[in-house]
Amino acid sequence: MLKIREKLVEYNQAILIQHKIAKIGPPNKQDLNFLHNWMRSPSMGNVYLLGADSNVWEPESPEFDLAEMVCLLPRQRDSSGSVTALRDYLLQQYHYLIGHRFKRPDHSTGIHGNTVRYSHERVEILFAAIGAVVGSLLLVSTIVVLYAVKSTEMRLLTLGFFTTGFSLALCLFTNGRMVEIFSATAARRDTSSL
């Protein structure tokens, strides 16, 4: 009976560990793509696997299954997927055009090759500031355009256009639920018509 109890304890612990592992989400597709390119590129990681698992990172291979992968330190999900993709793209363009002059890879360790790291907190602050400026410009431009348009029909069309643009921007660039987006759009419509 004691052996059964020990095995049952081991079994329950294994189930709890498996449950914790299952709660860890899969990696972000952009991050996985970066890892894949980093491993293949001689100027970056130049790391490759040998043997039966050599193509486990290849998205085209039959062994590749994103659902079976876990990310031990996932990116913080503080914004929507479209914002994350836009931020990644703009950060790459920034580094390609300007950032490479100021930020150089650290070759002292020899582990990360030509990889450059930017502070997540600073990037988030910068994109929050850009988002605030763009949001303010959207609100101000609505008022300026409505002031310039004299025809009532054109004002209504313009108001509808800007309201649609505002709700679309909320859908794409925030994590808001539909009821929150609808409420914000209705509140904006009421203030725009004043």
C-alpha cells in the first residue's frame, strides 16, 4: 500500500508539472522567425542542429508544430498583434537606417554574433508617445476639417469617415473589447459633433 501511495504522489506531481507546462504559451511567430534566421545566419548565431532533429525549426518541415513549442520568457502582451508587428517592423527599419550608427553588437562574448538588443521599456515608452501624438493629431484633424467644410452633407460624410477611422484604429491598435471600442467611438462622435 505504501508503494502505491508513493507512485500516486509521483503521478500527481507529474500531472501538476504537465499542467504548468501546458499553461506556458507558444512563442510569438515573429520571435520564432528571428530565432530561425539567427540560427541559420553565419553573421549572427551560426548555430545548427545535427541528426534527426536538425529541421525542427524549419516551418516547412513535417516535424514543425508551433503548438508543441513553449516560450520560457515570452514577450509581454501589452499591445495587440498588429501593434507588435508594426513595432517590430519600425524597429527593424530604424536600426537599418539610423540605429546601426549608434548601437553596435557586443562581440566580447562571442555568443550572440551580430545581434543588437534594444531596451523593451524604452521602445514601449517611445511607441506610447508616438501613439499619443498620432491619437491627438487624429482628434485635432477632425476638428480642423469639420471647421473647413461648410456643406452640412459633407460635414456628415466627414464625421462618418473620421468616426470609422477612429473605431478602426481602436480595433487594430488596442486590446479593447468590442463594448469598450463602441463606447469610445460613441463618446468621440458626441464630442466631434459639438
